[in-house]
Amino acid sequence: MNSPCELELADVAVAAIDARLKHLEAFADQASGAIEQLVDAVLRVQEDRAAPAADASPAPPSAPAAAIDALHRKLRDLEQQLALDRATRDFAHVSRMHPKARIAVFVGTTYFGCNVKYAWLAAHERAHELDLQAWFLPFNEQQQQIVESLGGLCFPASPGAWTPEHLHAALSAAVVVTTDHFLNPNPYAPALLAGARQIQLWHGVSIKEIGLRNLPGGRALGPHLARVLATCGPYAAMVGTTAAAQQEWRRWFAFERYAATGYPRNDVLYREPTPADLAGCDRLAYDRAQATLARGKRVLLYAPTFRDGRPEWILQAGLEHLARAAAQHGDLLVVNLHPVESPQIPRLAPHLPGVVFVTPRTDLYPLLGRASALITDYSSIMFDYLHVDRPILLYRPDHEAYVSQSRKLFDDKLAQTPGPLFTEATSLARAIRREDLAQTDTFVQARANLRRQWFDDADGSSAQRVLQELEVELGAVAAAATRSPAPPPQAAREP
């Protein structure tokens, strides 16, 4: 039996929890389900303490205290979440009514790269000319260090390090530029930028279902899925590569207007990478590729997309056959795994000593420009690689599992495949050993046709066109600010 002292302490704790529950009930209706569970738990503790113990073994002396501690933890988590929800709602309200300035915020993705990196670099370079503040919202401290080393305006990665200047800049931002779902680790950032118009660059031409059409089964219903879907718009502008793709993008996202600017990340394929371009890249992999090319040998880049729920698939992909084929020719095989599969690298690397694995979450595009050939499966990188007009080899060793367990495909975009298709590693290895990499005039023509079909402009100036769209949005915000509301009707005068 529990001692009178323990029972008295439990009574005090239960009373305190009851008071907090009453406060939470008044705080937010949406917490009612969770609160009911906690109330039930409190009642069970009370019933267990009051029930006779004749037909049951006495509970350990610490049982009430342990139950109370568990309830305290649940309550703290719930209170913190509700406080955060209320704060973000209020910050979003403040952002929508706050005066806007010529400030654009570029939202970093999980690594310093993709379209947002190159759009921000272009804006940063021309900021004075455009009378623009080009801020960067980092995903982590590493990105913050990179941006600050480049002399850029950067919000702190930690919310606690924000100053009044940072808050003012965020609330004053007229435009936000994103390249993916806006899921920054800073929980306040989306709310502080809620009043800005958003330009969505996304991250590639897709042959998979994405956005509002990438819907899982009912088991996945929950807060995370809801948050992801909520970031599918509505955007002020959606950026793509060809005007003909507008309706497809409207299947996936909600937006006011569409702009076929092309992707800023492709611009680096048309120039020698600058030091800024190389920021956030795997320099060791890049330098190895440069050295291989200097020896007159080829750099073969294998860059597959990820598998939903099957990260171990890469272990059965037969990379050892590709590695041997490349080594026999003196070539370098570079493997860029999606971050979902990157935990498999320690299991693969010891068996593939001559293979270079690109460091996960680094910018691949300067290295892509150095690749002599690309090996991929369903990744949008194949469309980017069309800009350099070099051999593409499609490798799909688990096609049936992919289409049945991962994503629905739109392979009609590849009615003309840009290169030969392989389903097993040994046949792909034979193609790698060939001087021509199994390419034909048909594939050369297919690549040209696909480039014309999916890119209205293939010129290395996509970032500058994005800046033009940014100017359109800044103008829209300025115009809206000059439209004053209609004056209130005058009160009637008494005769």
C-alpha cells in the first residue's frame, strides 16, 4: 500500500494537473482529444489509488509518482505545442498586416544547392543594382556559415539568435523564394513570412507524382502529411522550364501564375564554376573528377532517385559490376545517392574501393557538368543533363517494385528515351566498357528533341529570368500598398 505521505503528494500533483487541464481546455479546442486522454489517465490514477487491493497485489510504492511524472511530461509537450501553434498564428497575422519593403527571402533546402542557391547567388550579386535586400533563410548552421562567408544577408539558423533586425526583415519581406516544400526547422519562419508573395522554383522536371497528387494510404494520415500538403500552395508564381507544362504543374500545386524561366541550377552547366558555385559542393569528388578528365579518362556519374520505404534496394543494385567495368577502362565511377539511401554508403564503400561516393546533402550541379556520362533511373536530373548533350544510360533494376510500391510514373515524357535502358547490372557494365557507351544517332537525336520539348530556353540565363519574375512580384506588392482603402461613409449631419 502507498504511504499517506505519497498519497497526499499524489493528491497535490493531481490537483495541479487538473488546473493545467482546465487552462488547456480554455486555450484551444483542437486539443480536446488529447486533453480527454490525459483526463482519463488522471482518473485512472485516482481510481487505482482508491480501489481496494484485497484481490490484487499491492502496487509498488512508486506507481502513483511514475504515473504522475508521465502525465506531467505529456502535459508539458501539449502545452508547448499549443503555445507554438498560437504564436505562429499570431505571427502570421502580424506578417500579413506588416508594411513590406524590397526584401526577398530565399529559403534554403536541406543542403546549400538546387535552384534556390543559384537564384540567391544571382540576386546577391545584383542586389545593389536592383535596390534589393536578398536574405537567405538557412536550413542549418552550415548553410548560415556558407552564406555569411559569401558576404550575404543571412538569418540565424537558431531562432533564439534572431535580433530585432532579423524579425523586422522577415516581417518586411515582400517575396519569398522556395525550391521545395517550405519545411524549415525554424517553426516561426513560415509564419513570419506569411504575408510575402511566394515564388516556387521546385526542383526539377518530374516523371513521378508529386505535390497534391503524391497521396499515400490512410495510414499516413497525420500532422506531417497535412503540413506537407499545406505547403503545396497557393503560390504567387510557379516556375517551370516550358510553357507547355503549365497544366501539369496545376495538377500538383496551386498558384496564381506560371513562369517558364528555366531552372537556375542549370546555369552552372553553361559556365566554368565560380568559387561561389562550388560553395556547398563535395570538393573532393569534384577534384577527383577534374583529375580523371585531365588524364583523358571518363567520369561516369550514377545518380538514382530514392525508393519510398526501401532504402536497402541499392545494396542489390550490382554496383560492383559497374565499378569493375569503369576500373578496367581507367574511368572514375561517381555515385550520388539520395539522402534516404545514404546510410547504406558505409555498407557499400568497403567493397567498392575505387568508387567515389558524393557526400550526402551537397550540391551536385558543378560536378554534373564534369560528368562524361550520366547513369540514372527516374530522377529529374536526366532532364538537367540534357543541357550538356552527353550520353545518358537508364538503369532500372527494380522497376516493378518501384512502380508498385513507390510512385506512379509518367514515362510518356520519355517516349523517346535519351539513352539505352538496362534492367540488370551485367548488361549495363558491358555498355560502360564500350567506347561509345552504347549510344546511337537515335539517342543523340532523342536528347535534342527532349531538350527542345522541355526547355523553352537553354542558354544559362535562367536565374536572370527568375529575377525578372521577382521584380514582377515586388511590383505587385508595391502596387497593392499604394491602393488605399475606400474612406468610411460620413455620418449624417443633423439639420
